[in-house]
Amino acid sequence: MSYILDALKKSDAERKRGDVPTLNSVSENAHHDQPAPRKPLPLIIAGTFAVLAVVGFTVNLAMKDNPQQQHVTAKTMVKPNVPTSSTVDTNSAAVVEVTKPAEQKTGLASEPEIAPSTETTANPKTKQITDTKTKPVVKVAKVVAPKPVVKPVVKPVAKPVAKPVAKPVIKPEPRPVVDPIVKPKPKPFKIYSPKPKPKIGLPPLTNAVAYVNRAWESIDKGLYTQAIYDLDQALVSEPSYGDAWFAKGWANEKNGHEQKAIKDYDRAIEADPNNAFALFSRGFLKLYNKDAQGAAIDFVRSQGVAKEESFKTYSRLWLYISRLRTGQSKQASHKNLLATKSSIWPSPVVHYVLGKIDENQLLKIIKGGDLSGFQERQVTGYFFLGLIQKQLGDFSNAQRYFEMALASGGIQFRQYDAARREVEILNQRNNKPANTPNG
């Protein structure tokens, strides 16, 4: 114990002089002063712990004074370097830990102090003293980076979505209802698909025009079924061919199918509204099917679109007959005939109806003149002579003229068929069977 006290006194005297005492110097002075007494081991351990406690308390106070540097600590561990030639008791090894606070300016640990060399004394039992000079072991203090400051994540506050304001619905003021003039739309053409019929045995043709031309040849010969077959072939390739529809209507009319003929004329007029022949033929069938008003309309239209003057004159004559049958007076019906100014046939018939010439003068005009138009003059002249006699009430003389029109043989003219119908009407009136050839 006196050894420790002497060492502490010695170190205190040297600190006052500015020198740092070492354990070697203390041990040397002790050897010169007196022989080394026996040191009890428990006292050495207790003293060591006391020194460590004082040092720890001092360091703790220093770190409290500098709180910013508490996380930086320098530790220096000094262990004795035990030579291989001597045996040292491990219990006598001295461990000195020096801890100094880090400097405030740099934020790094200061240079560690080098612990003085330690002279250890061997176990007194072995009577051997070993001088131990250990080299200082320098450990660089770890630089602990400051922990990053984690800012709290602030979630954005959702702004309230403004609901759209419904606009007021402004109802329009009711407008007065005006009935529009609705024009009839033309009926669309349907693909013509005739019913299957027995083959006639005719060679096929290349186009629709060729079929229509051959059909007219068959009509002139009275072969109406063969003509309809050719017309069906033409309409399959060209469903909107107006001339083919008119020819088919004429063939059905001559074959006795008047309702089919009217429908065929309708299709021909839909394909070509200016088809004067289809308008005239449909008006003729309407007149003899108790539709005098519809017949008058068709005759007016045919008169307006006809190109030949003779055809216009025929339309005026039939319009005159239609108006008489609707109940109009002769004077009202004559106005349409006054527009005739031509001298060609059938203008002499118009003059007879208007009273400009008499019956004998008309008969002379029919028998005279060019032979090329003789048949036409007979059919049309005799028919209108019989029609005027019928209006005068002379039914026997009227029937005679109708039969003379049929005897002319002009089956290709419209007045031929009209004369046949008038004979049938007179026979029914007289309760007599028809004695006229079939057209």
C-alpha cells in the first residue's frame, strides 16, 4: 500500500513540474529506495477499480458538459507485451482505458494519448522480476455519422370536389302544328323474278333490247305467251327497263289479263313518267274498268308529254269521251278539242265531233287518201262514227260502225279493241250474244 502511495506522491510532484510521470520511473525509484515488498493481490485489484471509477466519473462529467459530442468516444486499450522468455501471471496484467471527450470544433475524436509503459512484477513465489516495455496500441475512434432527421410524411388533404350545378332545362315554347305537304315518294323498284314457265325453245339473246324487239314480233303474230317469256328475260337483266314493262302490259292486255296489264303499265310509268304510250294505255283500261276520272287524268298527262301531233290528237279525243262519262257537258268537253289545229289524221274526226263536217264528208276522207294509212283511217274513223251515233241514241247504226271497225283487221290499234268492247256492251243491252271476232 505504501508503494502505491509513494507512486501517487511522485506523480503529483512531477505534474506540478509539467512532466507526465511514467510507471517505469516510479518503479526505478522504488528499487533504489527499498526492496520490493510483497504486494497482496486483493489490494492491487481494489486500487485498480478505484482508479477506474474515478476516471469514469471524470469522463461522465466531461460528456455531460458537451452533450453534442456524447456519441464520439476515444478508447485506448494498452496491453502489456509479454516476452516469450519469461512467465507472467495473467492476474497481474494492468489494463488502462483512457477516454477523452471529442473536440467540439471539428466533430472528430482527438488524438489518443499513449499510455506509459508498465513494468510488471513477477509473482513473488518465482522470485523473478520482468521488465515489460509495451508499445502503445493506437485505435482510431470510429466516426459515427449523425442520424438523418426523418421528416414526417404529411399526406395532402384532398380538396372537396365541387359537384356540377345542374343547369335549368328551358323547355321551348310549343309551336303551332302545321300540316306539311307530304309528297308521295316513288316506289323503289323490286328485283323482278318471274314465275318459272315452260321454255318456249327460243335461242338466248345478248341483251334486253333484243328480247323486247323479238317480243313485239311475237305480239304482231298473236303469240302473246312467247312474247311475255322474252319480256321476262329482258326484265331479269334490267328490272327498270320501261319499254319492256310497256310491251309486257300490251301483251297481257291483248291476252285478256287487264289487271296484270294495268300493273305492268304502272311499272312502266314509274320507270319513265313521260312514257306517253303507257299513260294512254293505262287511261284506256281505266275507262273500260269504270274509272273514268282516273282515265281523264292519264289522258291529260299523255297529251302533255306526247311528241307527235297525231298522238296528242288521239289523247284529246279520248279525254273528250272520258269527260262525257264523268258527267260533264259537251260544251265543257269540247274546249279541249279546240286546241287541235293540225290537218293530219285524226284531225278530221275532231272536226266531225265539233260539227264542222258531217258524216258523209268523214266517210269520203276515210275511203280516199293514201293507201298506207287506209287501215288506220278505217279502224279509228268507223269507231268514232259509231261512238257519236251511240251518243245520239242510234244504237243499231252505232253497232254497224263498230263492226266495220273490227272488219278492217287493224288489231294493232287501240280503237280496234275499243270497238270490240262496245259491241259486247251493245249485245248485253240487246240480250244478244257477241257476234264479233276476238282481238
